Amino acid sequence: MTTDEVLFGVGLTFVLAVGSQILASRARIPALIVLLPAGFVAGALTDDIHPERLLGAAFEPLVSLAVAVILYDAGLGLDLRLLRGRERRTVVRLIVCGVAVSWAFTTLFAVPVLGLSGQAAVMLGAILVVSGPTVVGPLLDFVRPADRLQRILVWEGSLVDPVGAVLGALVFAAVLDDGTRGDGTQLVQFAISVGTGLAGAVVGTALLWLLLVRLRPSEVQATSAQLATVIAVAAACDMVRADSGLIAAIVMGLAVMHLPGFDVPEERPFFETLVQIVIGLLFVTISASVTPASLHHVVLPALGLVAVLVLVARPLAVWLATLGAGLSRGERGFLAWMAPRGIVAAANASTFATGLVAAGIGGASKILPVTFLVIAATVTLYGLTAVPVARRLGVTRTTRARPLLVGGDPWAVALGRALRSAGPEVLMWASSEEQRGRIRAAGLELAPGELLAAATGRGARLEGITSVLFLTDEDDFNALASMVLRRGAGVPVHRLGPRSREYGVVAPYGTGETLLAPRLSRLAVAERYAQGARIVARRFEGTVPREYDLLLLVRADGRLEPAGAGDPPEPRPGDVAVMIGPVPDRPAGPPEKG
């Protein structure tokens, strides 16, 4: 290729990768639904984007290292504290049963229907056992299933990828050896690959501890150190045992997430941006290598394979894995309807198909186009149907607002009651037993103590919570907690303003949106409530009456909108205003609700 052709190919690849993701985000659909056809069409219209021409022999190892970076980032997002007991056993059983059942059904189907040889069919079966966080995560963001289902599916998708990658490497070696190695030998080889990955993870974690904990670099340097360490360790492991670097990468991510001493920032904009670009580049380049001619005579058989995987293999694996797991029928049904194939399947197909074709394995040339079609069909199918299926099965999170109120003073409990009367599902937390008793006596739901503690941990999320309001009698605590929680909670966090600009060490300067105008500080609200003012929720239109001060609005869609320090928001039809003021003898308008 000439220099101009290389430049055009690289530029087009980046434009398609990033442009497809932006377009998918605007259309609120999974990015893969746009990435796959974009790469395929570009590959059909021009030869300049083909990875074999652009990168040559470097393409396969670069794909492996790129997937290692993706899995390391996935490991950073897996919190073991959220996966316990039955859920952990369910994930393990889903991986074991899912791999075995999918592999068996794909192999049995591929020989008579797709026309593959037994060796190519076994290879295709090993390739299609994986799912992956790059496809499961975005789909779940659209669906918003119950917390337990989301944890199970994210963990399954993240952990099955390295398992499937190592399995594919072992099957590839066995096929090229023409089956001369016995089953026992293959189990030993699998154990060696896993051991190599774990050993690499130990070395990599030690290097990251030295770089991130002992040397304490800047945030930019810390990101560079992580990227360099993951790539170096994954490359070293892959040199010893093929694809063992993927195991090392995800274990390193888990170690950095959970071991004490590491201080990886909650927000990693550069690293997360890099991962998204890598995902886009991989899908575009791999789909570009699928030619229209290679799809001839495999489209209908591949769709038949998709039907078998979706309607038979996955439901059977879920049924076996969830026996005695304590899941409802709807939860088991949704697990059975969520198994899209992703980047590791594409990477394995691209890597192994070339070697099998060169070795003259019958039907090996069909592996990549069939895998491409299975990925495209499963992502499209699940992407378009997951939301209605989840609603039909009753496993989506509630659409009602669920604010968490932190504090148990009488006025805070009154605010909780007024909010509940306006529609939201209020959850409260307080430190003292007296305050918790006051919350229980008001009939409000009391949050478990570990909820707030876990939310301040690295990478934690307040699952199911739509907003947090800090209402304690300690202004500095409210300010500090707001700053900490805003970085990781993933939901709006609000606090009351301090009693004055001269009070407190942190409170006057803390970031975070305040609930009320400056003249209505936490102390002012508490004093007014103690003097007889009451917090009420009323549905009306127009401006707030003079005798009342607006605390927040509950919009018609359930969203909370605090009054804030600027101009107060105006109620619109269907809104409920939560206010503090005197209780009138006869309300001018609809009856008060709190």
C-alpha cells in the first residue's frame, strides 16, 4: 500500500469508529448496531480499510492486546462486595453451563447445516461461547433491569470473555494437532494457560502497586502507567501461552479495584475514552474483513444457528444454572433472553479462522462470516427486544423517583413524608438510633447501613437510587459527603447550604448543588420547623404563594428539581411543589398532600 492509501484507511477507520458511536448515542441504540454495518459497508466499497492490508501480521497481536485493555477496564468496574452468596454461585454456574451448552449446540448444528468439518465446527463452537461487557453493559443501560439481574449479567459477560479466549486458543491448538493430544492433556494445557495468566496478574499487580502507590504519579501519569503495564504483561503472557494475557488483564483490574492502597480515580476520562475508541476500531476493522462474497450461502444457515442459540441453548443453560438460585420466573426468563456475542468472539474468529484456512481445515473460511452474522443478529435482536421483554417479565427497575435522604432530624423526616406523598419512593438513612426510630415511626423505608458506606467506595454506584439529599445537622459533613458521592454515585447529589459563609471548614466552599436559596440554610429550615412551620406537598400551577418557601419540585415525570440558589423553578401542570410555611386553616387550592 502507498502512504496515501494507508493514511486514507487509518483516517476512515477512526472516522467510522467514532462517528458510529456518536450516531448510536444520539439514536439511543447500542453502538454495535451501527459499528458492524459501517465497517462491513466500508470494507465492501474500498480495500484501504482492510486490516490485513493496513497492519499485516501485526493485526492479530494488536487485537489481542486491545481486548486485554478492554478487559482490564471491565475488571476495574466489578465490585465483589455487590456479588455474594447465591448470586456468585449463579454467575459461576452460568459460565460453566453456558459455555458447555453453547459449544455443544453450535458444534452439532454447524456440521450438517453450515457444512463445516468437525474440526471447524468445534472451533466455531468455542468461538461463540463468549458474550462480553462491551455489548451486555450498553444493553443493560437501556433496559435498566433489577439490580440483581444487572450484577449477574455484567459479571457473567466480563468473566466469560477470558475463559472463552483461552478455550478458543486451546481448541485451535488441538485442531492443528489433528487431535493427537488426549482430553487429559488438553485439561493440563488449559490449567497451564490459566496459571500463566494468574502469574502474570500477580507480577502486573505488583508493578501497578509500585507505580501507583509508592511513586504516586499524577492522574495523567497514572493512566499511562496502567496502560503500559497492562499491555506489557498481556504481551508477555501471550508469548508464553496464547490468550493467557486476557486472564492476566481482568485479574489485574479486579486486584486494583479491591486491594487496599490503590487509589484509582473514580472518573478516568482518558482511559475510558481510549477503551471506547479501541472498541470502535476493533469492530470496524474486523467487520471490514468480512467480504460480501463470503456471506453467500451462509446467511440463512447462520440465522438458523442464531435461532438455536437464542431459543434453545441459552434458555437450557439458564435453566440448569439457576436451579435453586432463588430467582423468580421473570428473572430467569430475562437471563434466558440476554446473551449477545461481542468483541472477543469477533477477535477470536478473525485470529483463528485465518490459521485454519491456511492449514486446509474444511469449512474454516465460513467461521468469520458466520461469527459476524451471529454477532450482528444477536446484538440487533436483543437490542430491539430487551426493553419490552423486561417490561413484560416485570424485571425493570421502577420508573418512579427513589431519593435517598440522609439525616433524621424532625424536619428531615417531615420532608421525607411530604416527598413520599408526592409520589417518589423515599429511602432514608440516619446515624443515631433515635433518628432511625423516628424514621421508622413515620413509616418511611430505612436504608441499610452499608448502602451509604459502599457508595463512597471506588467505582461504587447507588443502584436504584435516583438522587441523594444530605440533610444532617453537620454542615461540613454534608459538604464533604456531597463531594465524595458526586464522583461515584452516578446520580444527582444535593445538600443544604451552611448556616453562614463564616461557618465551617468545608461547608462554605464545598462543591455540589444546594437544595435551597442561601437565606434558607439548614439551620434556618430547622429553626422554622421548630417554631411551627410545616413542610407540605401541594399540586398547583403558577407561582409559589408568598407565605411559603419552595424547597423542591417533583416534576410530572418523577424527577426532583431543587429550588437551588438561583431563580426558583416554576411549577408546571402535573408538578407537585414541596414547600415550608404556615399550615393554612383552609388551603387555597387542592388539599395539601403532606
